[in-house]
Amino acid sequence: MGKLVLNGKTFVVSGASSGLGRLLSEKLVQSGCKVVGIGRSKEKFNALKSYLGEKSDMFEAVIFDVTEEGEWKKLAADLSDKYAAIDGLINCAGIFPPFKKAVDFTSADVSDVMKTNFFAAVYGIENLLPLLKKSEQPTIVNVSSAAALSSIAGTAGYSASKSALKAYTEILGEELRGKFYVGLVMPGFARTDILRLQNTSFDDNKLIKKMSMPAEKMAGKIFKGIVKKKRRMIFGFDAKLLDFSYKLMPKTSVRLISKVLKKSKLKLFDDVFKE
């Protein structure tokens, strides 16, 4: 299949203001790409452009909520006026709601996480597909999660959204085989700000910190996988453990993971295992 040629290409990255999205944007710019980054924080984008220094003109910040389909339509129209083609779309935007029992997730809670973690990627692909088709090496990469490999108690909405994205990406890759490079990333915990909605941090949770991967290292692995056009990428000790356990014992994998989390006695999981 060969490797992706990045120099001189144009990529759109959602969730580019922080976390893996920001780190991947940095690596793309440093590889000679023009990056159109989508996010909601002007302050964070200013910090990113400052970090990029002399290459800051290779990064264009677009501020909007990825859950708004109309914003994607507007972006597609704006990009059509500026570029003959878009070479790649990387969907990194996502939220990780607080751990709680599935019965405590309201329909509104599930809707919110599905809009950000799943529908935003669908909106992006649907609206940018005409521009992507004009590229010599059209690329779509969706960042799902290890939670799509084996469900985890307390993450009903999150696991559902990431599982939907996994299935959608696998089907998309098959249907576009030979025409597009479609990559699916299922990372474990990376030390980003993903726990921001949990009102905690990796430093507060030794077990999660021990099993997680530094964000820069995770982004580096994902970036190398994209360059090599890997269709399925699983990174992180926890992600590989979930993948292995589910394949080996699909009926009991979720139960065993729950026992480990409960035994950890971390405050993070109090609402999940309360009687």
C-alpha cells in the first residue's frame, strides 16, 4: 500500500485544540502539512500557534462546536473556496462523561456523548467527502477507543458512542477499499485532559496513571500508524489487555474488568459500584 506522503498535503483535524488532536496537528505541521484545526477554545489555539512558531502559518484554527452539523456544512463551503482538495480528515474530538451506572445515564446524557463522539465524525465525513475525493491520497482516520474493544462498567454512553464509531469506520473502510485509506484508532488511556469531566486527574488515580500512556508517546504511535496506512491500530497496555481478554473470554471479560475496578476502591468508581 505504501506510505502516506505528507509534505504539501492539507488535513482537517477535529479536537485540535487539546489532547491527541493537538499533538497530531503539531506532527502534521512539522511534516510539512497545512492543518485546519477545529475546536472550541480560541485561547488554546493561540497557545498552539505560539508553540508552532515559524510554522504557525501552516495551521488554521476554526472555532465551532463539532456537534453542529450546520457548522460542518459551512466549513466545507469555506474550504471549497480555498483549496482544490482536502487530503485527510482526522476525527479526534471526543468527551468522556463521568463514570456512573447505565440506568443513571439519561437519554439527554447519551445524546450528548453520541453527538460528540459519533455524529460529529459522520458530519465531518459526509460534508468533506467531495473535497477528499479530489485528493490523490484521500485519508480518513477516526479515533475510537479501547472501550469499543470490551465494554467497561460505568461507561455506557461512552462505550456505546465509541463502539458505533468503530463499526462505522470498519464498514466505511471496506466500502472505500482501494479508493481511500481509512484508519481506525482504538487507544487506551493517554494522559491528556480526557478526565476533565470526571473532576479528577491522572495524578489523583495511581492505578489509571500506571496503566495509561504519556500523551506524546500515544500521539507518536498513532502518527506512525497513519503514515504506514494501518487500518486498525490498538495502542496502550490497557487497550491490548481489553482486546485480548474479550477475544479469549467474551462472556466474562466485562465481569472481570468490573471486579478489578471495584477492588481498586478508587473514588472515581463510587457511583458505579454503589449498592
